[in-house]
Amino acid sequence: MKFKVILSALLLSTTMAYGQADPTIMTINGQPVSRSEFEYSYNKNNAEGVIDKKSVDEYVDLFINYKLKVQAALDACLDTLSSFKKEFLGYRNQQVRPTFITDADVEAEGRKLYREAQQQVEANGGMWNCAHILIGLYQNADKEAQEEAKQLADSIYNALRGGANFAELAKKYSTDVNSAMNGGELLHLQKGQTVPEFEKALFALKPGEISAPVLSPFGYHIIKMGGRESFPTYETLHSDIMKYIEMQGLREQIVDQKLDSLVKSEGKTVTQEQLLDRKLASLEEKDPNMKNLIREYYDGLLMIEMSNREVWDKAAKDEKALEAYFRKHKKQYKWSEPRFKGIAYHVKTKDDVDAVKACVKNVPFNQWAEKLRDKFNADNTIRIRVEKGIFRKGDNALIDRDVFGIKTTVKPVAGYPIDAVFGKKIKAPEGMEDVRDLVVSNYQEELEKAWVEALRKKYKVVVDKKVLSTVNKH
């Protein structure tokens, strides 16, 4: 009886000591968030090199806002969208698929490729070592050029017969630049890899012999037979084989083969998708960082899609709302000094200076670029070079000189010697389009703030201050 009591006490103390190894730091809409998840996010976003580092207390609100958006996305069932599933499963596969194979599996594939290459070479008569000096001839070369090439080839051949060094003459005279740098040495050849004229002359030679000049479609060859070569060992080619596997994406094929094998071994009672899910669960159980990484990507996709719908795309595309926001906050978009609304352009003829002005006169500013492109730069003929916008002092040298009267040097545009400007100075934005990017950004901020406030009212958030105080201190 005493033993049972002692055992129960030990079990209880163990549970108390380890059962809360990863305590809940907060709940969002009743859903628990572990301390490890918060720590992972905090440490990642406040690592060395981050400019705007936050304290733990400062980061809490940012994290809560993030999780609230994720909760909103889940409530909107965004996780059931086929587009979301496809993107997330693609990421999951990147993390999980490589873990199904080992270095031994890759080595096995490498040896298989090696055996296949070896068998192919041996079936084709083996590999041969040789060198050549090529006196090149262009196709349709006239008789004079052909005769000059033959005379040079003959003189080189005679020099070789007299004991001259083949490698030195190849470096000096061969027009096959790649082999010339190596003294005329060619890559290991197999039958059928080169033109018939070259191959016939090569295999008529014994090791060490040099052929008389041989004419092929490339010119005159002087060929030196090295001899038959044995196929390189696997160890010699190992590095090249591994590079080939990576470049050809063969790892994915090895994974597919492994998954197919596992499905068959289980009697086809599981699918590849189920195997991937099972493997992910195993990896997450062993490695908390993997679990946090996958969750971060999952939540991040949801948060981005929900933010697009509620803030980013909504602000960028709702023209009426943007106009209303601009009118309401027009005073905050005043400038401290005038700006130039127009174009700086460069043309080839004086006539085009006035033609450009006439083209855009009385045309809405946001249509200028299209009008100019259609009239002056159509049909692959570029008559003008144009920079359009709302310019401050210092934005454009030509505008600084011709509009703002600043002494500066205007760099000439090659082929377009005449410079001109057209537009007007304005003291403040004439409409929303003049400061569109800034209005969109500000409107997005307003929508974001209102959205977060609504989410905080909708979802209950409870933070455990005691657990929060232990972040990175346990």
C-alpha cells in the first residue's frame, strides 16, 4: 500500500514538473497558444540584424494582432480553398519529401547511373584517347583558301614527322580553340561521336601513330592516336555523378520511387499524401522548430490572404473610397514647396518638340504615357525618350535646370540630342492621383487599424502574465 502511495506521489510530481514544459502563454478565441510558439516568433523577428527590435512586452500586441487575423481567416474558411491547399502542400512537400531518402539512397541511384553509362560505352566499343590539330576551313571556301589550308597542314605534318612536339604545334596552329589549349587533347571519344572522315582515320592508327592530314567538313585534321581507355572508376566520377543528380532533379524521382515502394509495402492501404502527413507529424514531434516553421507558413498564408481581402487589395482597388479619403485628409498632403507635374523628354528633331506638346495637350495626365507611346514609339521605332511624373527639386536634372532654374549639368541622351520639358508647376496636389501611392498607403493603415479593433472586440484574448514573464528565461 505504501509503495502505491509513493508511486502516485512520484507520478504526480513528475506531471507537475514536466506536464507544463510548454505552458499556454495566451488564448485567442479560446484557442491556446504555447510559449514555444510565441518564443519562436519573437526570437525570429528580433534576431541580430533586425533594426526595430522589440521587447517581449512590446511584441505581445503585434503577435496578438497576427493571431487574430489568422483566426479571422479560419472563420472565413480560407484554409479550405484549393489555392491555399495547393500552396501549403507545396511548401510541406519541400520540407518533408527530402526526409524520405538517405545518402545511401542517393548513392544507390548514382551507382545505377554509373553502371548504365558503363554498359552503354562498352556496347559502343569503348572509349578512345586521341588528339588533333585542326586547320579549319569555312564551308564553301574557295580553292585558294583550301589550298592554303592544305599546305599549312602538310607542313605541320612534315614537322611532326621530323620530331616536332605535337602539343606545342597544336597550341600554336590548331583552330579548335578548346582542344588547342590542352595540346590538342580531345575528350574521350566513342564510336559515332565524330564525323566519319575523322573516325575512319583515327581507327586506322595504332597507339602513338599520327595520321597524314585528313579532310572533313571542318577542315584538315592531323590526328594522334592515344589508345583505348578503360572506363573510369565510380570513385573517380563520383563528384560529377552527384552534380548530375542535383542538376537533373533526380532526387525527386528517388523520393517518388521510395514513396511508391512504401505504398506497395503497406498493401496500397495508404496514399502518398497520407505518408507525407504521417511523416510531418513524426518530424514535428521530434523537432519543435519544424513544428513552428510549418505552423508559421500555414498561418502566414492565411494571414496574407485575409489581409489582402480586408486591407491591401481593398484599399488599392476601391477608387471611390480612396477619393473620399483624399478629400477628407487633403490638408495632410500639402507640400512645403512647389513641384513640377509633367514630362522631361528627349527627341531627335526640333519638329518633335512641339509635336509632343500637341499630343498631350488637353489630355488627362494619367493618359499621357499611353498617348505618347502610341504616337511616337509604335512599330518598334523609338522617336522619343520620356520621363513622366511629379518632380521635386533634385529628382531630374533637366527639370531642375529648365523649370526650377537650378544650375546643373544635364547628361545627354545618346541619339536624342534635343531636350525639352512640358507641364506645369503646382503648389499642392490637384487630385488624388497626384499622391496616389501615399493615399493608398495611408488608407491601408486606416483600414488595418479599424480591422484590428474590430477583431479585438470580436475575439477574446487572455494573456498569462506569469508565463509571459518566463519567455526566454526557462
